[in-house]
Amino acid sequence: MSSATSNADLVIAARTIELADAIVGKGVRTLAATGGPDTQQVLAYDLAHAGAAVETARSMLDYGAKGELEAQLTCAFVADMVHDLVTRLIGREKLWGVDPSTLADSHDFVQKYRSPEFLSSLANTPGPRHLDGDYEMVQDTFRSFASKVIAPHAEHVHRENLDVPEEI
């Protein structure tokens, strides 16, 4: 990997995920101790989204180890996950039962990988999917079907709020 995204950055990403996971875990324990989702619906909602993002970020670590672009995409996702978590958390730290400074060490990482310049550098290059031949064929088949059959009808169906035609 180049100096733009190094193995050290993936280590920081993994550590950042663990910090975020600790916050979500503490939030879940607080939720359970304060009456559960029936009495704390906003907290439960926020925890569901945050927990899903943390686990998705964790699953991207293996992908990030496969190459430079994969590492960049992983770090960008982890940084965005932290940003989303912080926006859910700020002003509700007591509701979550967490220390708001827990993610302070991830600030430089988030700043680097959420910068508009960095994110725009990823915009025109899709990440490799690392699919085996059979799955590549399935992907190509669905892409062809979508382009040839779905796309010609999509705009009209959506703009006019119509049902999908039977022939599809």
C-alpha cells in the first residue's frame, strides 16, 4: 500500500471500530437498564443504526486488506460510520450513558478519510468485488437485465408513481 493509505491506517480503522463498538455496547446496556425499546424508542432506533454500521465497518476490514483501493474504501467507510455515530450521539451522551470523549482519538483518522478531496478521489473508481467466475457471471447477467429490461421503464414508473409492468 502507498503512503496514502497504509497498513497502519487499517490498524487505526480497526481500533476505531472497537471504540465505536464499545459505545454501542454501552448504549445497549443503558437501553436495557432504562426500560428497553418500549420506553426508549429513540435510543433503540439510534443503536440499531449505529450497531449495523459498526458491524458493516468491521466486515470491511478483510476487504481493506486486499489492496490499496480496497483499503481506501474501507477507511472512508469507517470514517463515515464514526461521523454518523457522533451525529447520533452528540447531545444524547447521557441518554446513551457514554463518555463523549471516547472517540476523540479517532479525530485525525476521520478528518483524513472524510475530507472532500479524499472522498472525491474515490468517486470514479469502483472497488474490485473479488468475486469468483460464477458470481461475476451472475453479476453480469443481472446488470444486463437491469439495463435492457428495467431501465427503459424505471423513470416512467417512478415519475408517474405507477406499478411495475407485468412483462417485467
